[in-house]
Amino acid sequence: MFSDELAKISWEDTTALIHSKSSRDVEAALSKEILDVDDFMALISPAALPYIEVMAQKAQYYTQERFGKVISMYIPLYLSNACTNFCVYCGFQYPNKIKRTTLTPEQIKAECEAIRELGPFENLLIVTGEFPSVAGVDYLENALRIARPYFNNLSIEVMPLKQQDYYRLTKSGLNGVVCFQETYHKDRYKVYHPHGMKSNFEWRLNGYDRMGASGVHKLGVGVLIGLEDWRTDITMMAYHLRYLQKHYWRTRFSVNFPRMRPAEGHFQPNVVMTDKELAQVTFAFRLFDHDVDISYSTRESPKFRANMMKLGVTSMSAGSKTEPGGYVSTPEALEQFVVSDERTPAEVVAEIRSLGYEAVWKDWDKIFD
């Protein structure tokens, strides 16, 4: 399990090593075709900031070499904001006195139909809070079966499950799983997740092993930018990615860098990542791994997404609603986070094409299941 590997890596020593990197280390990393984690640390270090333009050019080259000039489109569908967790930064946290909504099978079907009216989406990300008695495996399996006739590629972002449950869901149409570790800092993790299922650091961290062992086609990993030192957290994620690629080499991977937005409960980020720093991380990850899918959600602004889609990003959401039933069923429900890019899918696609790129709606067919 990766928790055994992470225990061997010192957070403090890693932080110090990143900040000790020099321009010579950055130049050495930029001269290589294949990078290790030490090279990655150089590219996300403060010493790499003067090299942003060089990194951008190399990131663009590798992205077009592997993916061409395309952006894969996806859209999230929030099914439930019921949650037993006490995550201090989330609007869905259990103590918040909000109206809890869990979609019925009829509402799930109506949401799927509404999304199809927005555009020819084939990649659907199903999202729920963590509340097993309300949105457990049986509920998720039924949701996948309802959504399958409408979409060829189904992913989930839900509570970590048992290995046999992931395998069960793959037999009901599941293609991918997205899971944010939030932070790899074990001691601080408990501060942000004091109670509830999510407070178990190892269970969440080792969930990726369970996903890989169950044969899930694609895994999405990420940290929540705003909790701890982002350079150290993202380095731990780089270690994690290499571990997963070694052990589950048949699996595809994506990485995400969601920056915190205001949420119910008024939690303010402890760390702020600038647009330039997010660009630096994106370029560094593309140089670190030429094949990994790099995803940007509607958390980011239209202008920033337009700039980055040419320089390393390979998938984007559009038209997103982050409240359960937000497309047609219960649009008055509380959003999980504030959306920055509120354009319609058609508007996003028009911009993609104006930049000389093509929007890809489908990259997986259910016949291959």
C-alpha cells in the first residue's frame, strides 16, 4: 500500500529540498527527456519561476506530441449533498444547517436528459457526499445503470470504497474514479477532517490501491490547493503517481490541482496559489509525465483556462452545476463551490475552436467494457 511508501518520505525534508533547488538544478531538469521526482521538485521550486516560458514551450510540445490539439470535454453530475464528514473547508460538511438533497432515480434520469440538451457530452463525472446509508454502493450502482444509456464514459467522485465494491461498479458501467487526497500531510489532515469517515487518513490514501487492484480503467488523483504548502503536497502526489503507474500499469491516470473557493462555513485558504504558480505546476507535471491527463474544472476563470489549454491541459469541464440536481431537478440547492467559468458548453467549445483546437466529446465506447 502507498501508505507504507509515504511513511518513508519526510514532509519537512521534502519542503527543505524543494526550496534548496537552484537555477542549475532547474536547467538540469529541463535538459532531460525523462524526469524523476527530484527533477520535478526543481521545476516547481521558486528557482524555476524565471524559466516559466521555457517550461511552457516544452509543455506545449509534449502535449501536442501525445494528445494533438484537442481538449476532452466532461461534465459533473452531483447526486447528493448528504455527508457525514466534518471537513472544515466544505459547504457540504455535516454541521452545516443546509437542506440536504439526494436525487431519486427519476431525478437522475431527468438530469441526464438535461445534460444531453446542453451538448453531446459522453464523459460524465458522478459526485456525491460521503453518506453510505443514503448514497452507498447500491445507490451508486443504480445511478450508473440509469446514466449508462446516455453516456459512454462514466466516472465517480464519491467516498472511498472497498476493492470488491469498485469491481462491482465496473460491472455496472464504471470506467473511472476521481479522488482527492486533499493533503498528504498526515498530521494536518486530521485538523481538516476531525470527524466522519474521511478522518481515516490511511483508508483514503490506500483507496487508490483498491481502485487499481479492482481494474478501474482510469484514476484521477489530486490535492486541494489551499490547505498546506502546495509545493510539498504536489511533490507527494508526484511520488504517488509514480507508485501507481508502477503497480497498476494497465490503468490510465489524470491529475487535478483544484484551488479552494469560498464555501459555506467561511473557511479561508491557508495557502494561496497564484495563476503563475498554477501554470508552473501544470508545466512541471507535463514535463514530468508526458502521458498523464491534466484536467481543469470550472473553478478556474475563462481567461486562464483559455491560456492553459494550449500549454498542457488536456481535459475541461463546461456548463457545470455543483449542486445536486442543478441542471433541472433542484437548482436552488447549495453549491459545493463557486464556479468561475459560467459559460455554456457551446461558448466554451467556440473558444476552443477559435484557438485552433478541437473539442472531443467521446474517447471511450461502452462496447469496450
